[in-house]
Amino acid sequence: MKKILSLVICLLLASPAFAGGELKEVCHDKLDKKGEVVKDKKGNTVQICKKIKVHKKLEGSNPVPSK
């Protein structure tokens, strides 16, 4: 009984941590070896997009004392 109880407690405490923040998609043009912009068949530029997390910057209420 103690083993089952300890197992349940461990599973509850070992839940994955979730850091808040919103996802933002950042895109930039794809470049070839010469450094020129790559275009597809229609003539549009090819872009590489990534999703990154952006966190809020927290402001402190007390100023940092200077030395």
C-alpha cells in the first residue's frame, strides 16, 4: 500500500513544467550560396519560418541600488 501511495505522489509531483509565453512566427528570406534570394516557379521569394516563444519582460517594483 505504501509503494502504491508513494508512486501516485511521485507521478503527481513529476508533472512536466510549463513556462508561459506566446508563440510568435518569425520568417526570413532563404538565401543560396551566393547570398542571393531564392525564388520559386511563380517568382515569389521562398521564406524560412520558425515558431519561437516570446516571454514578457518583468519590471521590478524596487529600483536596484547603486554602489
